[in-house]
Amino acid sequence: MGFRSSKVVIVGVGNVGATTAYSLANQQLCEELVLIDVNRDKAVAEALDIQQSAYFMERNMKVRAGDYADCADADMVVISASAPMPKDSDDRLQMLKPSMGLVRGIVDSVMESGFAGILLLVSNPVDVMTYYAWRLSGLPSNQVIGSGTNLDTARLCTRLAQMYDLDARSVQAYVIGEHGDSEVVSWASATIGGKSVTDVLADNASRTKGTTKDDLLKSTIQAGWDIFSRKGNTCYGIASSVTAIARSILNDDNAIMPVSVRLAGQYGVDGVFLSVPTILDHTGAKEIVEIRLAPDEEAAFKRSVEVLRSQYELVDSTL
């Protein structure tokens, strides 16, 4: 498909924001990329570094540091600014209060510019922050999306692929619900080469080596912490995940990805943001796909809903 003339603004250029900016530039997904950070020098430096790397790419892109006025005509604003993780914590929900102050300031500034595009949240805890950004922004819910379990899904598919020496893209499986400890794997719909994962696990005992579905879920939940505890951040996986979401939206690809969106009756849930497979196009969340869950998966999904809904009282009290 030909290039659409498009402009993306990234707010927060720490490890995640800067890597996302480079990933977007490397895939040449937009005509103009603007970086905003509370540390202006950092934004300027990252923009210069990426702009100079564009010499080796196939498209002439404009990459620069900017301010919130640049959001006025942006197709997409990616919010990757995040509060520091509380010391000795591995609970994303503990980031809620500090992240709320940060996200509120950003969303208010973005909306004051006259922005009317797609708001893509990466800041943790991402599901609650996406809900908060939607409430603050006044944008239609289809235009406010969280990165959700898109990366968790990639981690699960990668682990399954490694077990059977496959390309991870040959595995079709979704992690849904909260991006966090209550997330759920939809095994009922999971396949490898058209064969159900349940059957693959059973029929390949020598290669499965006793690995259970529960082991796979636990390793998926733990995967981010395994990286974080060793190097202090995760950046490449989440940047690639955000870039994939942006690509489907900016290129009008209609790809299906598990991202955090507002449910309005789907899966029997109303008014909560969490991850389910969603068709993404230039309008944002074009359509939510309702996959059939096994009874135990449905119960686990509802528990995930309640974990998130329980956070809304604190969020709503600040509005």
C-alpha cells in the first residue's frame, strides 16, 4: 500500500518512547514524527539521532522535538510517559496514583491543542490509564486504545513456537483481559498450523516435556519481569508492539490485535477497558471480535474485569 501522509506525536521519550520512535521511523510509518518530553534536551537529542539515521532508510521523514501545539493536526498521539515503578514492587497497579497525575497533565495538554486523532496509551497500569485518558479526553471510545496484551500475546506465541521449533507467527493464540496478573489465555481458540494447541501439547509429549497450560500462562505473566529485573526496563518488545498497532491504524490495515478497548456489551461486559481481539483501522478500534471462551476462561476473564473495575472508583473520584 502507498504511504499515507501522517503525523505521529510521542509523549515521553524514555527507553520505551525513544525505542518506539526509532521503530516507527525504521518502518517509515509516518511522514512526520514529533517527540515531546519534560526533558526538552532529551527529546531534541533523540530526534536528532533518529533524523540522522533516516539517511539509511527508504523514506525521507521529518523527525523533530516539539510541544503540545504539535498535537493539533496529529493522526496519532502515543503516550509512553510513565511514573517510576515503586521500589521493590512488581505490581503494575501500584503505579496507579503517580501515573494518574502524569497522564492527566499530558491528556489535558494534548486536548487543549484541538487534537482529534487516535490516542494510544502505553503508560502502566495501561488498562486503567486508558480508561482514565478516555474520561479526561472526551474522545469517542474507539479513538482511545491501550497497548494492552498485544505484547503478552507475542510472548506466549514465542514460547510455544520455541517448544516446537517454529516461526512464532505460525502460532495463533490470544492473551486477553488485564495486562497484568489476572490476564487470561484463550486456549479454546488457540491453534498452531490449524491444530488446537490443546491437541499439540497432548500429541507431542516428548517435545512438550511436561509443560502445562498453567506453566505457559505463568511464564507469559512473568516474562516482562524477567527482563525488567535484569536490565531495569523492557523496550524492544513493547516498542515493536506499539509500532504494529500504529501500522494497522495509520495504514488502514484492518489487522486484528488484542488491545485495550472499551467493551460495550461484548463478552457480557460494559464500560471497562481491557484487551480483546480488535480490528484496527484509521478510525482506531473499528470492531471488537468476540471469540468463544471456554467456561473456565470466561470465569477468569470476568475476574480480570472485576480487578480493573475495582480501580475505577479511585480514578473517577479525581474527575
